[in-house]
Amino acid sequence: MAGNEFTVVQERSGGDVVLVLDGEMDMTSAPVVEAAVDEVAQNGADSLSFDLSSVGFIDSSGLRSLLLARQRFGDRNDSVTLRSPQHSTVRLLEVAGVLDHFTIEPKD
């Protein structure tokens, strides 16, 4: 991936949605993630997961996007799932004190 490209691909299975993120989650890409979450919520998804296997960096803006998603989907299910996060992402969530706000599915 060249430069600051960031992509979000939506995978849907019934009411379950996975947003597959690729790139760095920062102040530039956070609005893209938030728009995708808004679309998923407006379309009536029952649950939301993020595939973070291709996200190598998350700053405070990216963290905010994940927390907003958790807030948005908090009434629909117990948690938002983060799939295959990098160690640095898990550490960021720990340091921020919000790791328990998410279900973590580690890499296989």
C-alpha cells in the first residue's frame, strides 16, 4: 500500500457485519471508519466486528473511532469485536483502559 491509502471493505452475513480495515487508523482515516460505522448502523446490523489484521498503527483518532462504534452498537449486542489486532493495538487499548470494552479475537 503506497502513501496514506486506507480502505474499508464491508462484509455482511445476515445481520452481522465485518469492516475489514487496511492501512493506518489516524486523523485522516478516522472519518472514513466513522462513516462506515454510521452506514452499518443505519442499515440495521445486529453486530459489528472490525478485522484489524492489516492495521499496523492506531492513534488517538483511530481509538476514538473504535470507541464511537462501541457506543453506537452498545445497545444492540454486548460488544464490538476486534479481530486479529496487532500487539500494539491491544497494548494501546490496555493503556487507555478500554480493552474490556471490546471482544478480542486473536490471530489464528
